[in-house]
Amino acid sequence: MTSRTPQEASPQRVLAVNRGHWSIESVHYIIDWNYDEDRSRIHTGFGPENISRLRRFAVGILKSFQKPNQSIAELMRKLSFRTRLVFDYLRMTNNSATVSLRN
């Protein structure tokens, strides 16, 4: 359903708008599910906005390293149990192991 005329709302345009909406919603879902953002106790000043931006930034970085069939939650668990991989993913040391990125 749309209030647009048939000329303004071709099937391709409606599909593109719908997909764009759900791509944004998927980020909200990832942040809420993995960081439990809706129950955050940060409520004053610029705190909520800043922590939300940091979480979105972290999800963006994680998505850049995400394998095709890997969830963000799975990648977060992997990195939380193997903290050395965080340094390897971000190439933060001179001896970052490129082999461990594939495991």
C-alpha cells in the first residue's frame, strides 16, 4: 500500500524503498540483540547518543570481517573468547597473524 501514484511507485521503486528500510532495521536489531540497547541505563547528556554511535561503529567493523554464513553474535563471541584475534583483525601489532583470521 502506498499513497504514491503508479508513475511514482513502480514495483522496482517500492522494492528498493522496502529493502532500504529493512537494511536499517537489521542494524537496529543487531545492536539491540547483542548490546541489549533498549535496556541501557545510560540516560543523561550525550551519553546515549555517544554509546549508540560507538556500538554502530563496532557493528560496522564486525560486518567488514563477517564471513558469509556467520552472525555478528557468533563473531562477537569468538572475539570475546580469543582477544588476540581483535588485534589481528585490526592489524594493531607488527606480528599480527594473518593465518588466524581464516580460522
